[in-house]
Amino acid sequence: AANHWGLQVPIAAVLRIPILRSFTPRLNAGLFASYTLFGSNTARSGGTTLDQGFEDGQVNPFDFGFLAGIGFDIKLAERTLTLDARYEQGLLNLEGRSQDRSNNPAPQYQVSSIQFLIGFLL
């Protein structure tokens, strides 16, 4: 299980496809950079528990990757409702070590996420 808290800066290009005045689909794609402020990874296998933290250098706090998604702007009476679905894929290995304690190559961990967003334009 992973529990990470951090900051992410996404930069995306948006292509609006006006179909109706009250309904506008959007495509977006871009990059993101992130830094984990704190958190931990916990792995359990056959009665053994392994805890990794960012403070001890076992987990890399930096990541960057790409994002892609679709969205819709729906004009309501006085506001615009926005609905988005977005996929993000990290490109860096989050494992902070190159070898495990037995001098074997360390496992590769990358972040991938699916996000659903809803909002109102003011």
C-alpha cells in the first residue's frame, strides 16, 4: 500500500471542439512534474512487512510524466459545469535504491493514475 502526499504541476494543451453553444468537448495532453512531501510504502509478503519512507532515501520523491484526457464543458443557466477524465503515467522509477539488501537489482515502481474531475467555471 502506498500513501503519498505531495505537489504536482501539470502543463497541458487543450483542444476545444465546439459542437453546440451549450456543449463543448475538450481533448487535453501534456506533461506533469511532481514532488512527494511525505508518505510511505508498505509491502506485506508471507508474514514479512517492509516499510519504506521518503525520509531515509529508500523512495525517490521526484517524478515527471505525461497526461492525456477528455473533458466536457456544459453551459447551464448561469454557470458552466466541467467534467474531465484524465490518465497520468509517471516515467521515473520511485525506488530510491539501485539494489536491494541482497545486492539484487531493486524493483521498478512507476506511478499511473486515472482521475475524474468535476467543477464549475465562475
